[in-house]
Amino acid sequence: MSFHLGTIATWSGGVACTAGLALLASGAGTAPTDPQIVGIVVTANQIDIDGGQLALKKAKSQEVRDFAQQMVTDHSALQKSVSDLGAKLKVKPEDSDTSRSLKSQAEETSRKLQALQGAAFDKAYIEHEAAYHQAVIDATSSVLIPNAQNAELKSALQSAAPLFQGHLQHAQKVQSELQENY
């Protein structure tokens, strides 16, 4: 079973930063519990689904649209996996400072993306996705996996690494293509 975690990037002068999971990965605050880890996974996954759906409506580039469709498809399947594993382990997702921060950042990022059109939207969305997936990789390996107490949850997080890396590489490829074409 695989999970896909994510964070939402916010812009400061057009530069993506991944504050929610960057703070988590830095070790600041208390270690998340298993219910909080599941809550972070659920929240981050939904954010990436919502972002992909927005990109499907607004993206100009076919490459960006294809990437967005992959995010919606993969994260919808992963959201079901998260739900199934949580039910099996009798672990209910629990809010945390991280999940609340992710939701808040997602709202801000969505507003900013909705204000963009055409190539500007495509560029901002794919930059966000590249930063987003790098933050996911960092937070998963440095915080979520080490703090997962349930062996099955820990294993699921570990098995997700190739998926995270694949999404990052895809985002970087699209980002490079956009730079060449725009």
C-alpha cells in the first residue's frame, strides 16, 4: 500500500516555499502521533487532488494538464488506501498544527492560482508542484517515517518513496519543458 503526502506551497514574491512541511521536517514542535500522521496524509493528499482539479480547469499546456490528471488519479487512489489502512488499524485521522497549517496554506495558494491565467498559471502551478513534492520527500523521510509507531503505517510510508520521487521527477520535467516553450 502506498501513501502520497504533500504540502501546499505558498508564494512570496513568486517564489514557492513549503512552510507547513518544512517546519515539520525541521523538527520544530512535538513529534506527530500515528493519528496525526494519518491526518497529515489525508489533508495533504486532498490538497493535491484539489490542486490537480483546478489545474485541469485552468491549465493551457497539455503537459501541465497531463500532470494534473495524474495527480488527481494517483491521489484519489491513495486517499482510498489511506482510508482503508486507517480503518484496518482503527486509527482515525487527527488534526494537528501541521494539518491546520497545510489547510490554511492551501486556501491562500488556491486564491493566488485562481487569479492567474494561461502560461502564468501553468508556470506557477508546476513550480508549486515541484517544491511540494520535494517537501513531501523531506518530511516523510525525516519526520513521518521515524515517528510512525505502527509498523504497517511505517511500512506504507516507506513504500511510498518511489511514488514521491516519480511525481517530483515528472513535475521537474514539465517545469523544464515549460521553460523551453514559454
